[in-house]
Amino acid sequence: MTHEQNRLVFRIHTIQRMFQRHISKDDVSHALQTGQTIEDYPKDFPYPSRLVLGWCGLRPLHIVVAENKTTQETIVLTVYEPDPTQWDAQFTRRL
């Protein structure tokens, strides 16, 4: 099931971090719709999750989301701008 079919859910902690990092809900939604999954975490509990790389203009965003297939929700766990010293030039692989 893809994000487009799911309801997007933001945790309070996530919204606080997004505010601190100047990342809007629209930024997250756009990045998820146009981005790509770069890591999968199928054993995460209570729901499998994944790391998505998306872009807002020239700004890269990493978004960790969990998929609750029962309720058809995509739960945004964290959003951040990847550190270029820890990722390759495309922000798809850890150094």
C-alpha cells in the first residue's frame, strides 16, 4: 500500500521537530509523494517502517514512516535534512 492511499499521521514529537527544523506538513507530503524509499525496516515494531528521500526544491529531506496497513495510515516518525558528512552526494547511502 502506498502513501497516496493512506492517511498521513503526524506524532506530536514529530511536529515539534518539524517546527524546529522549518519543515512543513506540505513539505513532508510532497517529499513522500515524489520521493523514493532508500532503506526498509520490515522488522520494526509495531509496524514496518522505511526511510524515504524526498526533495523540497533543492532541500533534501529524509522521512522515516511506518505503515499501519490495518488502519491504512502512514505514520511520520521523524523528518530531517540529512547531514552531508554522513551520506553520499545523493543522500541515498550512509558513509
